[in-house]
Amino acid sequence: MSLAASETTLRDALRDAGHLLPGPRPGIDGHGPEFEAVVDGIWRAYFDRAPAGTPVMAFGPLIDAAQFTATDYPRSFPHLVGEVEVFDGGDAEHGALIRDIDAGADWTTHFVPSGMTFVPATCENVYPRYAGTLEGPTIVACRSWCFRHEPSDDPMRMVSFRICEYVYLGSADGAESFRTDWLGLLLEFFTDLGLEVASDRANDPFFGRIGAMLAANQRRSGMKNEISIALYPDRRTAISSVNTHRTHFADSFGIRQAGGEPAHTACAGFGIERVAIALFAAHGMTTADWPEPVRAVLRLP
């Protein structure tokens, strides 16, 4: 049984309750205080599961463009990328900019690349920081604002959103154990939140004809597992994923195990707005009415 009749009915219910504040474009809604209280509770509850001594990192929405290119993300997902441009002119260029704005012309031609892009996934902030030789297997807890250019009226598919993750760097066996363990831990986490979830093999939305082959290989190899809920009547909606990358990021950033061989990496996380919206869809638009065990996990007042 689905939790919402349609994308529109769910979006309207969230807006009527003050949880989503309509933005001028699809996918950039603001959030009300009750929504943010749920977000804060999800952060805490997830990071409470960190092994003792786990580094915790928080990042903003931007990453160096050269580091971003090294992840291969713009090669695989150009349709999702957001690049930041800035004004670096003088008085004359400023005057030309103002004239174009006043004339209703395209003023963006006066801007140039900043050397920064928006981050599409939190873990991409982590890998450059571990260039070199690891002292041993490493797990990092991290979160950041992210951006993917896929505007939609579906409230579960925002353009600007937050992802929290655990990232593993170490051996091949360690990465596989991490994938198995954290898939189970995430299923348990969402069950504790009163969500009926299921997991299955999946693939990323690679671009173009080559991307179709990459997606098929990713699904066959089991490198990506998604956790989903029956939110809408016609399909399941992913709220979380667990991924292994083999040595892809180690090769890009020169990350080595203690013995000198390339490190294997894996990550486990979710889009926090998606989980928050799933909770409102499952338990109702007023958190005071949510089941007490769920409120306890989220430490809601």
C-alpha cells in the first residue's frame, strides 16, 4: 500500500502544513521549523551509530572543480552537474553588466568560471583528504549540502538537498563487509523509524549510450544497493543507497593501503530530506502525533 496518492497530493500536504515553503522553481523549496526538527533528529540518530573514534566531517555545497573532475562525475553525469560562475571585471565591465540587466538582456555572459562546482554527493568531499597512504582501514561520518540539476514537482526529488553518509577506505574485503553491514544497519535504522522498506540492486543514472552499459554492469556486479519505500502507487522511491567503488577513487586521488596497493572505498547514506518527507507521509503531518518509539529515536520534543 502506498503512502501518498500522488506527487501533487504529497507536495500540497507538506506545503499546507508549513513543512515545505514553495520556491520560485521546482526543487528549491524552503523548510519550516518542524521539518528542520525532524532533520536534526535524523542527523543525530544516524551519527549515533558511528563506531567509537569515527571522524565526523561537515561540508558546504561547493568543491574545487579540479577535484570534482577527478571523481569522473562530470564524465558520467553531465546532466546533473552545476558549475559556479562569478564576476571578476572592473568598472567598465560592471557598467556593461548593469546595461544588460536594465535592458532585460542575458547578463550571465559577464560571468566566468570560478573554479568551483556544486557537490552532487557528500562522499566526494572525503576522498581528496585521504590522498597518500592510509594508516589502516578508515571510516568517516560526513554530511553536506548537495546539488543535482534534476528539477521536478516530486517533493522527493529536490535540486538542493542534504546527504549524510558513512565512507569506508581500506581493503577489498573490508569494503565488501562494510557494504553488507551498513545495508543491514540502514534497513534496521529505517525500520526503527517506522518505515516499511526493502532493498534491491540498482544503478546510477549514467548519461548516454555508454552510460547504459555502465549502468547494466553496475547492477550485475551488485556495486549499488538501494533502499526504497512504496511512497506512490505506481512505483517505489529510493531513500538510501549503499555503494562500493572498487579502486576508482583511490586511483583518482592516490589513496593507498599500508602495503602500497590502491585502497577500495564504499559509502552508505541517504538524502535527508527524502527520509524526512517519507516520515511525514508515513506518520502524518504533525510530529506530536507520531508513534512514541519514532519520536524517541529522533529525540523530538
